[in-house]
Amino acid sequence: MNKAIFSAVAIVLPALFFSSACSIKKLAMNQVANALTGSSSSTVFTGDNDPELVGDALPFAIKMYESLLAANPRHQGLRLQTGSLYIMYANAFLQTPASMLPEAEYKKQEFTYLRAKNLYLRGRDIILVCLEDRYPGLRAGLQKREYDRALQRTTRKDAPLLYWAGAGWLGAYAIDPFDMDLGVTLPAAAALIEKAYKLDPDFSAGALHEFYILYYGSLPEYMGGDLKKARDHFIKALAASGGRSATPYLSLATSVTVKEQNLAEFKELLNKALAIDPEVSPENRLVNVLNQRKARWLLEHADDFFLEAGENTTDSEEK
């Protein structure tokens, strides 16, 4: 072998080895990411019956997903999983427990709400990157309020991305409705949810119907609130879930019945939520356990939401 050929081989072999090593590493990372974002991966959390165990484990799990995402930023399943876990954690383990804190712990409540808002938006942004990767120019279209044009290429397979991005966006605003900068962007968030609904109305066993119960039931009329639409989605949510989810009952109770000051229906709905056996839907066991925990708290604190309950309490005390 002459000198020139030897020199070329000496240069090419390490390069080939390095390239091969990088490819093997990338392949391994993809395999790990695929395993962690498969159809059964999320039930490791949602199928558990111990909220404290999941709540303690999720921060580590989320950061692990985020580390993998940093090494493999184009893996769309990993991006969806990471973003949605941030949003789920913000809702189930920050915002909801904070809402049940006593008034004396208002500082802790305020701090926890701010954490939840931050994580809602972090999850939203992670997922929006995925949508932008699939459809370049989508985010610019949302910013320009060209919603139909921005979302026209999305398909049914994009429903999870659209749903979670919109849910994180609207969840952040629900915590801090005085954030005017965030408030002016709400039509974009609503457009994402609306598109997901058009593409897959019964997505995730009625998750969109459950969302719309709160959306139409909580907003004032001038912002699009509509109690009839909320009730219509309640019926659709029950059908889509087969009556195995406590969420529709809780959503209608905390929005429409509170607005209408219908204490009897409030109690009826919450008791129906409590009557559901979490074991009938193993993949959603955690959600039902958490919802039933919240339902018990709401029943115990009904006088915080209803004038009638407060009056009855006063009358009984006087007697």
C-alpha cells in the first residue's frame, strides 16, 4: 500500500467509525424514545391508583423525557409526551391541590398557581414546536390571527397535539385572567381546540367534550360562554366515555350548576362522580381517583360556592 492510499485509509476509517458510532447512538436513542412514547407508556401514570406516588414521580420522569428530547429534538412522539406531561402535572398536582388550600395559605396558593401557569406554558411551547415542524409557518399564522389558514393542513393524527397545546394555553390563562398579554392570544388557543374537535370530536374518549363543558360553562356570555352548549357537551361526554369517567360530572358541577346556583344538581352530579368505580376504566384510574377526591372536597365546601348552602348552615346554627 503506497503512502497516499495509507494516509487516505488512516483518515477515512476513524471518520467511518465515528459516523457509525453516531448512527448507532441515534438509533438507540430513537428506540428508547419509541419505547417511552408507545401507546401503553402513558398508562404507567394514568392507570395508577396512588396519586401521591405519581405526583412524586412525575417531575423526575418529565425531566428524563426532556433530557431525551434535548438529544433527539425531532422525535415528535417524545415532544408530545413531554409537553402533555408538563400540562397534566400542572393541572393535577399543582393547580387543583392549590385550589383546595384554606384561605390562610393564600401565599402558598399564589406561588403554586404561578408554578402551574409556567408549566402550562412550557408544555404548550414544547408541543407547538412539533406542530411547527410538521407545518412550517403555523405559529406565524396563529400570531397573525389567520387561524383557518394556519391550521388548514392539519389532519386527524394532529388532534392530540392541537388538544394539548390548546389546553396548556387556556389552562395558563384560567389561572391568571389578569394577564392581558396572554389574554389577547386566547383566540389562537381556542382555534387549536376547535380544529382538534373538527378533526376528531370523540378524541380520547370524550376529552374535548369534557373541555367544552368547562369552556362554555365558565366563560361569561360576552366571551363566548353558553350554558346550553356546556350541557350538550356534557351529554356527549357521557356517551363518549361510556359513563366510566367522573370528569363530565365534576366539570358540569363546578361550572354550570355553580353559575345557576343549583345546589341540588351540584350535589347530585358530585355523588354520581363518586359512584363510579375507578376499576371500570383501568387506563384512567388515576383521573377518576383524583376527581373523586376533588368531588368529596367540593361537597364538604359547598357553602363556599352556594348562597343557599350558607343560608342553610346559618339557619341550623341559629336553631
